[in-house]
Amino acid sequence: MPEENNAAIAAAALAQSNTGEAAFFDVDNTLMKGASLFHVARKMYERRAFTLSQAAGFAWKQFKFVLRGENLDDVHAVRDSALTLAAGITVDDIKALGEEVYDEMIESRIWPGTKALAEQHLRIGRPVWLVTATPIEVATVISTRLGLTGALGTVGEIEDGMYTGRLVGDILHGPAKAVAVSLVAEREGLDLEHCWAYSDSANDIPLLTMVGHPVVINPDSRLRKHARENNWPVYDFRSGRRAATLGLKAATVGGAVYGLWRGFSRFRTPR
């Protein structure tokens, strides 16, 4: 009993010592390989929410995202398509879809190294938040399954239990992430100078520069350069790193696109 009491006291003291601290993790290409929204789209295609030609567009954007990193035009294009397709879908359906997407497509794509970093923060008493352009329903599923503190994501407008096809605010991307984190910091009493942020994309430099401990994971070329110039820590969990990736572009573009196409087209026949 005394040992248990001592452990409880130590845990409480540790949590108290980290008051005002938190860690914020991007999702796509930082926590997981690829774009989570692509997998949401694929699951919607399984449910006959849109056509094979629309699915091919999502597949091509996902392929480019994995290969070269985040592109703002592609993010906005996927957002606009997803909003149109989501109109009229119930909130309960999207929540159930988020659970299925995590079990079938996201869990196996989580980078173990990034997950370990998040767990390290949790072990020493720091809250860990996801900050992502992914729909909040899917972001919340990922956060809950990984035992994290919470999630900030893109919020769709809801009327009578259904999505309208419009956003509440803007997509949570780029500078919008910094704004969202500032609001959480104000609400939770966080000192951003004692907080961490993790991302793969130069689009998240506003978020990374607002915290005292920016960390770069699987960076695109612009962010890698920025990190080097500012002496930020860099983790790269991708196998083969840049040289192998560049070689792959020339050697297997056709095969990769075909694989993505097959990933969608295997669902062409209604079940």
C-alpha cells in the first residue's frame, strides 16, 4: 500500500510539473503514411457514394501526396469534392465510417516512431492533441483509439443530424492550425513556449514556429530546408528516404497508379 501511495504521489507531482505543456501532432504523413481523407473517400466509394471516375481523382491525389508531400491545391480540391459528396449523409453514418476507416485502413499505416513520441509525452503527463485537416469525426476516432487527449479537425456544418455540404469555419490547414492551437492554449492554460508541435509539411510552419519545441517528421523538401536553417530536430521514419523515393518515381509510377486504381475498382460491383 505505501508503494502504491508513493507511485500515485509521484504521478501527481509529474503531471503538476508539466502543467501548461502539451504536444500537437499533424496526422497525414506525420502520424500515418498518406492522407487520411483519401481513405475516408475510399470507404465512401465502397458505399456507392460516388463514381469510379471521382475515385480515380482521389487516388491520383493520394499518390502525389505520398510521393511529394502536401500540396495546398490538392487539399482544397479533395475538400471541395468531399463536402459535395457528404451533403445529406447523417452524422451517425460518418462516425461509423470513421471507425471502419481506422480499423481497415489507418491503423496499419500509423508510423510506430511517431506513435512512440506521442506516447512518451503522455507518459510524462503532457496532453497530446491531433491537429489535422481531416474531418473532426475521423480525427476523434484516431485520437481515441491511440489514447490521446483530443483532436482538432475540420468541422462540417450539420442540420437535422445531416451534413449540409458546408464547413463551419475553414478547413483546418496551414495557418488555420496555428489559430486553432492558440485557442486551445488559451482555453487550457497552456504556455506555447513550453509546448511541442510535429509536422511533415512546410504548410505547417506557422504552427511549428509558434511553439517552443518544433519537431519535423518525414518532411517535404521545403520543410527539411527550413528545419536545417533553424536547427529543428528531424525524424524520418520512411524506409529508403529521399534517394529511393526519387528512383521510385521514374521506375514505378505506372504500377503505383494502377495499384491505387485497383484499390478502388475492386469495389465496383455492389455487394
